Amino acid sequence: MNGGFDFEKPILELESKIEGLKKLSETQSVDVTDEIGSLQKKLDHVRREIYNNLSPWQRVQIARHPQRPYTLDYIHLTMEGFVEFAGDRLFGNDQAIVGGLARLQGSTVMVVGQQKGRDTKENLRRNFGSAHPEGYRKAQRLMKMAEKFRFPVISFIDTPGAYPGIGAEERGQAEAIASNLRVMGGLKTPIIVTIIGEGGSGGALGIAVGDEVMMLENSYYSVISPEGCAAILWKNHSKAPEAASTLRISPRELLDLGIIDRIIPEPLGGAHRGYEAAAREVKKALVESVRKLAKIPLDELVKRRYDKYRRMGAFTEGQ
């Protein structure tokens, strides 16, 4: 493993020692089997100790890992026959949001999601996963199509936030997101949302109103990025780790608060260490949710969705 985060240094050091012993064994015919076995046991223990006790900021870092599976990865690993649709029929095709029809274990679904790029060229084309208004309008078009044909909607969230540029604002960024919230709130078909990486602000919420909202173990969901919060509250970006803890953006905290409904486990160290293993867990959760929601009458489903969001939050009354 190359690179890594600061908190992964003990892991990297042990991996380096094991690799060194393996090379020694190959080049000098030295039997180091016992030493490698001992180090491997220690490595396994250290990995579990570190990854089972991550701070909110450390989970944010993993959620942003450039090799983490993205929306198209999960679509191709969990579904069959994906046919992508393009354009919002108003302005253009925003490639920061992808969507189309696919088959999930025999059932037709409409899938939408933010898509980041793997290199500079693709990131510029995908706008780093930050959608323009035409992206949200494309998603709404596909969701209305799903409602018409009674297909469940599956939404994958992975964005630092909606694009805040002048052009996006001129074309109605805020209105596009608000319209999606309204439409998704009353859409007469099941909606399953999965946060697979970053869940940033209204950019995430614009396609995240659902009957079931799930998060991968190393993802985050927040009204603002930790860096943005730190800049506002402390005028200091270095306070981002403290902001991440204060914002309560990690899956366990959000599950306890009733914001999400389920946490999907990842391979030890993060989904980027095992695409297929991560996808199996995602597919299992999606299939279970689709089957469960399909049994609920549509009018009742919409009412439950409305009540679900009305119950969120807490307040106190003073004299």
C-alpha cells in the first residue's frame, strides 16, 4: 500500500516490514516464516484497533479517498443492464450526475447518483461530482419517469456540494434543488438513498429525500464541510477535525439521531480496499429495502416519508 493517512502510519510500517522480510526470503533463501507470521498477527490487530475506533474526521478522510468506489462502480457491481439517460430537456447534460434504468436482482430500477472522476480530465468533465442545476433537473426527470412506470428509485450520494458558480446560480441552482426536495417528498414510488462517500450540504440533499436512507460505514453527511464550518466558526481551516466532531456527521451519530436508517459495513480499511466486498454489502441492503418498500401501498409510503422527515430534529421550549 502506497501513501496513506497519518493515522495509518503504524499499519504502513508493519506492511513495509513484512514486505522486506518476504524479499529477504526470496533473495537470500532465509526462512523467516515465523517472523512474518508474528508480524501479520500484529498487523491484523493494529488494523482492527485503528479502523474500529476512527474519529469523525478520519472517516471524512476515508470518504474522500480518490480510489474509493464511485456511483458507476456500484451500479456496475450491483446491477445488470444499465442504460444511461442524458440531459434535462431544458439546458444540457450535466455529467456530475448520472442516471438510467438497470436491473437489481431481477427488478427494474431507476438509478441516479453523483459521479466523480478518476483523473484530472475526468474530474473536469464530471466537475468533481458537484452538480449544476441541469444535473438536478435531469435527476428529477428520471425520478418522474420512474414514478410513471412504478420503478423504485435508487440514489447514490457522493458530492462535496452543489456547484456554487455564477452560471449555476444564473440557471437556478437553488430552485432546482428545492424543486427536487418537493418532488421527492411526494413521489409515488419507493426511494432508497445510499451515501457512498461525501454527503455535502444541499448538493447531497437534492437527490437524497428517501424512504430508506443508508450510509456506508466510512462516509459522512453534513450541512457543511468540516473545513467550511471551521472557517466560519473559528476563522481557521486547521480546526476541521474539531468541526467534524461538533457537526455530528458520522454514520453512527446520524443513525442515533434518526437522520439515517441503516449503516452498511465496509471492508476493513475502507471500501477502496475491496470493491467487490463493499458492493456485496450495498447490493444486499438495496435488495432488502426494495423488497420491504414494495409491500407498502403508495399513498401510505408517501405519508410515511412525510412523517419521517417531520420527526427529524429536536428542540426545547423556554419561558
